[in-house]
Amino acid sequence: MVMPTNEVICSGMIDRIGLETSNITFKTASNSLEEILPIPTHKVGLQKVSDLLLDPEKGVIKTTSEIAAVGHRVVHGGSYFSNTTEITEEVKEKIKELSELAPLHNPAHLVGINVAEEIFSDAKQVAVFDTAFHQTIPVEAYKYAIPNFLLTEHKVRVYGFHGTSHKYVSERAINYLDKNSKIITIHLGNGCSMSAVKDGKSIDTTMGFSPSNGLIMGTRAGDIDQSVIFYLVKNLGYTPDEVNSILLKQSGMLGLTGYSDLRDIESKAQEGDKDCKLALLMNAYRIRKTIGAYTAALNGLDAIIFTAGIGENSSFMRNLICTDMDYFGIEIDAAKNQIRSKEIREINSENSIVKVLVVPTDEEYEIANQVYQLLGN
């Protein structure tokens, strides 16, 4: 069951939450708005969104009772949730409990759920979990080489994240290629992850027990030798909470350059900033290395997909990643790589054995469709 129409009545986004230069966009068929103003918290942002939806001139609803359901992207569902779920008090408690595993995300999701319950009190609240798509990962890929009881009793394992995005873009790519395929999806934003997708099913992914490991991200370190953590605690005197903060909020591109937004880093690199140049090279290197690993896991490769804010919009990063990948049959066309479009597109050269696709993700549509399917059933 899919939604009878995918017409978008309104769309919008708030980014750079917590900064003085937060950006709000809001668009309908007849109105378009963009503002730069301080949005200190997710709660303030959500209240601003509801005000725009109800605005007498720019809005698209007259009363909140017109909304039948609100879909919420929730990053970590742990071992509790493998499917889209209607939100109850018990579900909220589980999401709160899992905040230790996704401290940058689950608490904010709870804020969003609570605010939505207040504003859209007649609507059903539904959670779509980012971990659900990766439930098909086989045990040899999701199990850590630690004592067995930590998995059986405490559910310590690879969960994987960005599943809503990886699912959406891989399905679009399969439809585009018109065959079941061996695909690597590369989701690059402030959070970054990759997934190996075989015949529509995730078989491996870079994020694990929490959304903190794998690729270099905006403020997250990604993969790091665990002994570094013990060194910081035992030898340098940091507390575990301080180390956690360093690895999640002060590392990644921010720690390497002083900037967390790739647009700023690319600009500084072009001006000659050595730290920014190196950080971009490090980022691309780790992605290329993972392409090699996942090509082995898939035993072949039909296509790689770039998606999300950086993946869709940064021709610079796409070029950096695909350089010197000819052994894998990956070669991009410089002119095609510069094209911007909201549609799925090929940027590979005619000689490239592997298709290189840019597939704009649409997590909002995927969430809405899953909510529709749940309530329709």
C-alpha cells in the first residue's frame, strides 16, 4: 500500500539550530519564505514551524485538527523496534531509555514528539525508526567480537542508522537501474554513513551500536581506536562524560578545522587553509576505503549513490571521493558532476563500469508513506 498521491502541499527546513544564523525555509504552491534568525533549541524551531503552518496568509491549514497523523523520524530503536510504530507513553519511555545510545538525536526526537502532541492533539503520533532498514544485516556483520552475553543479555550489536534515507534512495536506484542490484549508498550530511545494499536489503553499514562511528562527520569522530578513550581518561585526566562530549560534539570536521559546516570548510580550503584541505582529504579517503570494503562484501558493484545535503550538493566532494577509483570501474564525468537537479541523475563517464548516481533523498516522503501504510493497515 502506498499513498494515493505524493503531491507536496508544503515543505520547509530549519538548519543550524543552536546558532545565531539558523536558517528557516518554508514553501507552498503560492508562497515562499526564507529567514535567518536565532533558533536556540529544537522546541523553538518546532513552534516556529507550527506558526507557519497556521499562518492566515502563508499557511496551509486553518486548524490543527486537519492533521490526522504526524510522522517522527527517530534515530535509535534499539532491539525494541524493527517497524514503524504508533507512539504511546511506553514507546516514549523506550525512546528516552535509548537516548544513551543516541544522545545527539533521541532527546531531540522526544522534544519533537511532546511538542507535536501539544499542538496536534487530535493526530496520531507515529515513530519511523532509522534502525529498522538495517535489521536485515546478517549476524556475521552485526555481531561484535566481545563476550556473547553482551549481545544476548544487553543487546550490544551493530544497529545502523540513516535507514530511512538508505532505504528510499536504494529503492529509487533499483527502479532506475531496472534490476536487483549491488549498491553502495553514501549518505553525507552533518551525520554521515554508508550502506551495502544487495537486492534491496541492507547487508552492512558504517554506523554501529550508536550513530557515532564509521565516517568522519560534522562534529563526530567516526571510527577511532578504543584505546584512545582509555588514554584520555587514565593518562590525560578526562572524565568519561568529557570524552563522550569530545568525540560527539568537538571532533570530526569541527575538531579538524574549527568549522562543522562543509560549505564553510570547502570555501576555506579554496582560500588555501591547510587544515581544511587535509580534513577534506581525510573524509574522502575514509569513504573510498569503505567503498572497497563494501565491494568485497557485495562481491561486486553495480552502482554507488550519493545522497543527503553534502552528497547531493557538493560536486567537490563527489569528485574527491571518485578520484583514483578506476580499479573499481568508477569514473565520473566532470561536466555531469556539476549539474544540479532535484531528479535522480548519472554523473559517471561513458567508460565507467559502475553507475555513479546522485539520488536526492526524501526522508519526509518515506516517513509519510510508512505512516500511511501503518494507519491504512
